[in-house]
Amino acid sequence: HSWTCILEANVIFDSMRYAGPGHYIMPDMLEVGNGMTTTEDISHFSLWAMIAAPLIAGNDLRTMSNTTLAILTNAEVIAVNQDPMGKAGRRVALSADNTTEVWVRQLYDGSYAAVLFNKDDTREQNMTLLWKHVGLPPDHPALIRDLWKHLDVGQFTEHYTALVPSHGVVMLRVMETKGGLVGPGPLVFTLCTQEGDADHIRQVWRANSDHTIRSAASSDLCLDVYDCKTTQLGNVQLYECHPGQQGCGSKNQEWTFQSNGTITSALEPGHLCLSTAQQEGLSNLSGEMSAVQTEQCSGMTSQVWDFTDGLLRNSKNGLCLTALGGY
């Protein structure tokens, strides 16, 4: 049986609804590098990532090609698979001729992963992701990122259309921007970019003498601990800077870079660290999830950061902290 038959069986029996933290479906090991085309290997890996399946290489690691290695180590696709919400994606659209499918997966930080899958044996086809597929109002702008091209393709409203090769996929991350390319709101992790890349500015941060960490895309926006939480698991968002404000209002935006690579909050100096998000329920005032939080310092890799050339790269996932649009 082909991997597409296994995928179809899971759709028929609605197995994806049982997936969650601590209990994931197991549709068998990957067949990437075992005789399919590169296009088919990419499709297979993308859809296994979408359904939160364990990514177990089923090829001979000693002899695999560089192409196979690149597929199996795509950090952005793996990040979708390993998303802490643990919620499996589902097929939300199937064409009348059974040749195209749209898959969507909700992610922990409030964004969505989507796969446009063209099953036709010969034809490349234009496929469209509608905002209703991910639950967004049609007039809300969203930033679309192609996870195989490692490229932000632009900001769109209502829908996004892409040409998908035969047996191929286009895998996307959909991040609602709500009116601006950079504004107050949740933060996400994306593949680190370089100067000159599209939207590189959204990943650039400035450490200031007032101990704020400001977005280079908007110097009036700072890393902010929502609601001044001093307990473990406080949500960290991008918010209007207010240095010098009395009470907690100033301390929740003040950070110190430590020699061990951690970044500590002035809310609890030396004890409260900036970290990747680990738990559900860390909503900010917009009700959305952010990719970062504060927690008691422990020295875990999720709390260690490399701050080089303005990029905040997390040691656990290797990705860079990225600003989105506002709410």
C-alpha cells in the first residue's frame, strides 16, 4: 500500500481527532528516499508533519542523498510537526474529481499550517487556500510563508492561490497580521533570514540602554510580559514601549542579557527567563498565543539565545523570533 492510501484510511476513520500531547497517531515510518520522486518525497514529508505523526526515517541513512537529507531536516516543516499544541491537521477541502486536497493545522502561536496537495498524475494545477479554511474573516490580512521555499510570499486577504505540481504540495504558514506588517501582537518563530531577504526586518531586534528589546521594524514596539506576570509561564508579546512608567509597567519591558545566553526579566531579576512556549493557555489581551513566554530560569536550551546581527535565535529550535502584525 502507498503512503497516500494510509493517509486516506486515516481520513476515513477520522484518526486525527485522537491526536494530542502524549498520544499521536502512527501511520508508519517515512518512505522519503526510498524510490519516489523528489516531489513525492516532499509531499509525503509535508503531510506526515501536518497530521502530527512521528517522523521516523525509513531510508538507509548511510547512503541517502543530499536531497533526501534536506527534505528530512527542513526545520520549518519539522516545527509544524513538533508544534506544542499537538493538534493534528485535517483535510478541509476535496475537489469533485478527487485530484486536489487542502489540509489545515492550527498551531500553538495562533498561526496555521496549510498544505495544498495535487494528486493528479499528470497535471499541475492552480489551487486556492480560502480564509474560511483556517477560520479567518475574508477581509483580514494574513502573511503567507512558503515553508519549502523558506520565503514570505506576501500579505493577502480572502485567499491565496499557488501552482502545485503533479503529485506535489505547496506548504504554507498563515499568520494573521490584522492591518500591519509589524504591530502589537503575538510573536512566532520562523527560519532565520539574512539581510536583503524578504521581510528580514521583522526578525531584527535592538537591545537599548533602557534595557528594552525593540523591533527594528518599529522602534515604538517592545518585548513585553503581558499583565506583568511574575509567576511561571507569563506570555511575552510585542507591545507599545513605555520606559520609565511607574510600577510594573516599566519592568515588564526591561531585559538583561546574561553571560550564559539567557535573557532575564526585570520583573524577577535573575530568576525569570525568556523561553520558548511550552504550555497551552498563555493568551495575551487579543486571546492569541505567542511563541515565547517567561518561566523560572533553569538553564534549559529553550531559555538560551544567540543574539547576533540583531537576530534572536533560540538554541532549542534553531529558529529566529519574528514580529507579526497587530491586533
